[in-house]
Amino acid sequence: MKKTTLLSAGLFALIACNNPNNTSSNNTEERVKAEETPEAIVGGDRDEHGCVGSAGQTWSELRQDCIQVFNVGQRLNPIETKEGEAVISAFVVFNDDRSKVELFVSENEKPNTILDRSEGETYQNPPYKFDAKESILYIHGEKKYIAEK
């Protein structure tokens, strides 16, 4: 009888400790945080143009559409890189008749700049100049980015 009583008391204690309705302060804090924080919706990060940033989309003024610059643009890598730092590429996107090019570069205060064809395969909008034949981007007259060969 004593063994049964002890066994019953032990089981009761174990069950009570494992009760999902246990209201410890940690569980209460976690539930409050979860209720206050809205769940992120995948693909719910559309900008004012409807581009989905999490899908790598950005607005192209030149094409008047959402694009993935890494798929439709030409990648230009920085000429100078520092050991241990991330390499941040620039991209150029041409319009259909190749009379203009849109520049996507992180050094730019705006997300993109339109360069007009000036002569041959050269596009300019100071301080930027893009030589499409050599795939070189100049900023303030200095070679800054070049396409991989």
C-alpha cells in the first residue's frame, strides 16, 4: 500500500511539472512577445513598385519593370578589393535599342542612374562613364569596376 501511494505521488508530481498550462514567467513572456510580433509573410516585402526584395527584385526606371539585376544586367566587379571584405558588384542594364544604360552601384546615393550613349559604345552621366566595349565603369575619371573576362 505504501509503495502504491509513493508511486502515485511520484507520478502526480511528474505530471504536474509537465503540465502545458503551467504559467511560469518565461512562458508568459514568450507568449506575449509572439502575440505582439506579427508573423513575417514570405514574399510580403513588396516595395512601392510591387517589386519583391526577398526575391532579389528591384525597380528599373529604364525598363519600367521589376528586374533581378543579377539575371538581366551585366556584372561589373570592383577593380580594387580589400582582403576579408565582401565584394560588392555594380550592374549595368541596357534598354532595348542600347541608347541608354541603367547603372546599379552601391556607391550611388540613389539606387540607379541612367547613362546616355555619348559616342560609339560609351555612355555618360557625370560622374559616371561606362565603356561598353571594354566593360569598364569609370567614376570621376577613375577605373572603378570591370567585367570578368
